[in-house]
Amino acid sequence: MAVLDQEISPSVSTPQQKRRPPHPFTNASLLSKLLFFWPYELMKKSDRVDDSNERCGFRVNAGDRAPIEEGDLPDVLEQDSSERNLQWFHRIWEAEKSRVARRNGSTSKQERPSLQRAIAVDFMKSLWYVQPLMLCSSAARLVQALALGLLLESFETSEHNPQAGKGYLWSGVLVVSGFVVLMEHHHVFFYTWRRGMQYRIACVAAIYDKSLRLSSCASVELGATARRNQKGVSSSSNASSGNVVNIATNDVERFLLATLFASYIWWAPIQSVAILIIGFINVGWSFVAGFGMLCVIFAPLQVWLGNRFAKMRSKIAAVTDERVTLVSQAVSGVRVMKMSGWEDKFNARIASIRERECRQIERVNLYRALNESIFFVSSVTISTIIFLLHVANGGLLSPRNVFSTIVLINVAQMEITKHLSLAVMGVSECQVSISRIQRYIESPELVKVDSDANALDEDEIKNAAVVAKNITCYWNGNARSSSQSTLQSEEEGQVPNPLLITALKDVTVHFNTASLTCVIGAVGSGKSALVQMIAGELTYSSGVLQRAKNNTVAYAPQDPWIMDGSIKENILMGLDLVPEFYERVVTACGLNVDMAQLRGGENTIVGDRGVQLSGGQRSRIALARGFYRD
């Protein structure tokens, strides 16, 4: 149902819910945040004994625990709410478009807005405090490697041992360095993961917000990709249901891994250079040779694998879009499919697409297995090569050199072959996902064309609720913008764009107030297009549409949308209940007879898409919903 010229409440009237307790992170002390004590209150509620069995006469066992109920969950922090993150998304996107507009105005080179750049800039600004923590962690890991070697050297009984008697000192350094690494690891992961979650929430909210502004005709396909990109035609391939579901469920998950490891793109090389310097001082050129093998062979291999992940992610996403779209079509048309006996054909098509998808996923898993094997093999291989070269050049292997070198190589291996590879893979996949989200966000929206006030003479609009004069519109044309060139060519006597699909052409109609008008015609004559044009779902490219002042328009479609709730909730749709007017609407639409036959009356739960109701009952509910919005 589409409703114009009237503000609609976004929420549905529901019973008063129990107010949730405040989030424990809000009032947590510095020590609680530092040591993660603040979630303990929630986890402690799971220790409650479930006495429901005892009330029913059963024996209560020691292991019976009451589950955490919805009322036990704390309220969502404002920083993590959908409303707050949606506002943030619109703010950075508008700022990026303004930046590009200013840049294009001052230079001949035209640039397109980039959602990737906007999110990357925000990531650096919002998580700047993570970088000093990672600096401290990197320094602590290097200090640990040196302190371990010095601690082992302090155990030697040589008379000329400078570290003799300093065992407690280096033990304390090891403990302090380990504590720094521990705190940095958990806090950096917490804040970066939380920021990735906020990006995910923002994008899901933006996708939903965008879907409310798309035309109901947005799924019209134009055929081949080359034809969709031609001038004068707006591509709508990004608005298919399968693509939207895939973006909102799979693509947004890429933010978590990307934000978690993105900082290692620059910290891994910095720490590697520091490791190279310390290793050279420790064992000489043999360490440089082994480290060079790590950087020349293993690191490029990891980068190549990361790029392969990104390319294969794009292929998998395209196949998944196709599969989800076909499944959604099969579910929505399951009745026709069953009656026509098309189950086997649909099953074969879905299975074929799923097989292609599984083959791509298997290839990705092979690359992941190769990635993991490289991770476990690299440290042992490089350490062995370093020690062999060191002994071959006449060097001696002492406990200090051996253990310090092994720790340094382990740190370098973790940073380069694990963290850096995950960063490259995560950022590459996230770039693909952000590009897909941006294409959807930039999809053409429903152009809300207001009534052309004072466009017609008073005689033409006398006693009229709606007047349409010389209206022309297209199924796949962007009203008054993309089709402008076509209209101009028509005025000049040229041949119009053959790819535009005409919905209505030069239509003039007059609807009187306080009257019922029926539109009758053959199949495909434009009856539905006319109704959608009046409702605003199909914008017109030329002509004049004028409505009476202070009038509202409600649209009850042929295939009504029914949400999973009661009949009363479907009629009110968030509006306040006015009992007298509500009874008049129900009686006028004939729903009073239906409610008398249903066991629950107006509180009957209709099920998903109104599955518990007949087609006529769903249509009467949609009609009552439109009348109630007067």
C-alpha cells in the first residue's frame, strides 16, 4: 500500500513493553571497562535457578538454570542504535558528495563520490586512539623477545656474564610486556569490532531506508547489460529482491573483519622493519636472509591470495544474488508453482545455481587451506634457514640468540603472513561489498511529483478530486530526467528511444469528488499503470496532474501487503485508535462479517503475508487500511 501527502508513523501499536535496564557500559567505572567487569551483571542472571519445574511438581536439579529473558537484556547504547548510525551514514555520504561537487567545479577531471573513501576517512578519525595502543603493543612484543633472551642468559654461570643476577628484572619485564599485549589485544579488538558492527548497522538501516524510496516498478529488467547502460534509460538491476537480501545479510558482514585488521596494513610493515633491525643486531646477515625470504616469497603469496579472495567474492556474490532471487520468486509464487506442477523445474534450476555457488565456495576454501598451511610452515622454515646460515658463517648458537630469533620470527610471521593477509583479504572483500552497497544507494528513487498547483483552469478542475491531462509515463524511464532527451526528440520529430517501455501515453482523465469511478479495459491496456500513476508509484514524464487541495490519497493494491500481526494492527498501521471511526471503516468494508466468523475477531493473528486469510479478506483489510488513513 502506498499513501501520499500524509505523514505515516513508522511504528506499529504494540502492548506496553517492560522497560529495559540501562546498559551496564554506561555507568561502568574505568577499572570495570579496563578489565571487562561490566558484562558480569548480565551473565550473573544466567545463574538463577529455574523454579518452573518445581511449580509444576517436578524435581529441581542442580543444573537447571533459568534462561535470560528479553526483559533482562539492557537497552541499546545510543552510539549503537540504528537511528544514530543512519544519521551518521547520511552525514558522511552527503559530505562526500559535496566534496566531489566542489572538486569537480574547480577542475576539468570529473570524479564520482566514493563511499569507500568516506568510510575510510571516518575509520581513521573515529578510531585514532587505537593507533597508540597498537604502537605500545608492537613495542611490547619486541621487548618480550629481547627480555626472553636476556633472561635465559642470566641463568648462565659464567664469571663474565653481564646479566648474572638480573633474572628477576627480565622476568618482570616479560610479565609487564605480556600484560600490555594482553590489554591491547582485547581492547583494540573490542573497539574495532564494535566500530565494524556500527558500520554494519548503519548500512543495513541505509539499505532499508533506501528501499522505502524505491518505486514499486524498480524491478523492471531491461535485458542485456549493454542496453541498460545506454543513454536515457535508468538501470534497475541493483534493486532486485535477491540483490537487496544478499547485500543486507552477507555484504554488510565484511565490515567486521575489515575494521578488525585494517590497521595492520601499515603496522605490520612498520613492525617488520623494527624486527629486521633487531634481528640483524642479534645474529647478523643470516637473519636478513631469512627475513628476506619471508618478505619476498611468503608475503607476496599472501597478498596474491588476498586479491584472489576479493575476485572470487565478487563471483560468489553474483551467483548468490541469482539463487536468492530465484528462491524468493519460488516462495512468493509457490501456489501457482504447485498447481502448475513446476516444482521439479524450479528445483533443477535452483540446484544448478547452488552447484555453481558451491564450486566457487570450494575454490575459496582451497585457497584458505593454502593460506593456513603457509602460516604454519613459514616460521619453522625461516628459523631453520637462519640458524643454518648463521652456523655456516662461523657463528655460535646461544640460548639468547636462538630464543630471541624464534620469538622475533614468530612475531614477524604473525604480522606478515596472518594479520597482514587477513587485513588485505578483509579490506579487499569490504571494498567489493561497499561498491555493491553504493550502487544500490545510488539506484534511481521514486520521484515524488507533487500536484501541479494552478496548472489547470478552474473550469477544468471544478468538482474534481484528481485531474490528469496529457499524461505520458514509462515503466523504465526516470520521470522528467532520464526521459527528458526522449521527450525532446519526440517534440523535434525524431524517433524516440526504442528501449523505453511505454506505460501510459497522452492520457487525460477526470475524477469527480464523492463518486466511484471504475476503469475497465483489456489485459495490458494500462489500468494498473493508471492507478499507480495517480498513487505516485509510477511518475509521469510529461503532462499535468492536479489534485484538490487538502485531499489525501490512499492506494489499496490488487495484491495487498499484509504483515504478520492481528487484523486490527494491519488496519491501524501505527495510527491511534478512534473507536467510532474504526467501527465505521470496518463495517463499510464488510470486515465485521469476517471478524464474526474468526475465533479471535479483530485480534486474530493473520500469519506471514496473511496466510490465514482468504484473498478477499486480505483485500478488504487493505481497503480498510486505506479508508482509516483519511
